[in-house]
Amino acid sequence: MTLSLNIGNFFNDSSSHALVDELRKRTSEEDILDFEEKFNSKNEKNLHVYICRFLKNRSISRGLASRWLITIVENKESKIDTLQKLNI
């Protein structure tokens, strides 16, 4: 199944399953961040919103969600730190 990165406002079961499959496939930090960037550029809501919804609905494991969310948050923190150092 091919996953369209633009999932729009409505999230049907097949889109949901396809996205969860993509989350499971990506294991390296580089793959995770690359997918997040592409996903966020083509959708209204950022990927972390969908990950949190999946976690709330128990569609994905806590381990999978935490791996993705930690990677995303640490990347954002790193970017913020870099920008702060440039402004000092």
C-alpha cells in the first residue's frame, strides 16, 4: 500500500493503518526526522498530533510513540539551542 503524505482533515481507517505502518518502518533518527519533515509540509496538522491521537486511542504502542516523540522533541530542542547560541 502506498501512503499519501497528504491525509487531509479526515482520517479514515486505511489512512490510519498506513500511517502507523510507516511509523513502524522507520527506525533511525534520520528516517524519523525526514518523514516528519515531509509529512508536516503536506498536512495541516503536524505529525506529533497524530502520534498523540494514536497513543490516546491505543492504536500504537507506548514504546513506538515515545521513540518518535522523543526524537521529534530532541530535534526541536537542538534547533532552539542552536538559534539561541547564534543570538548571544
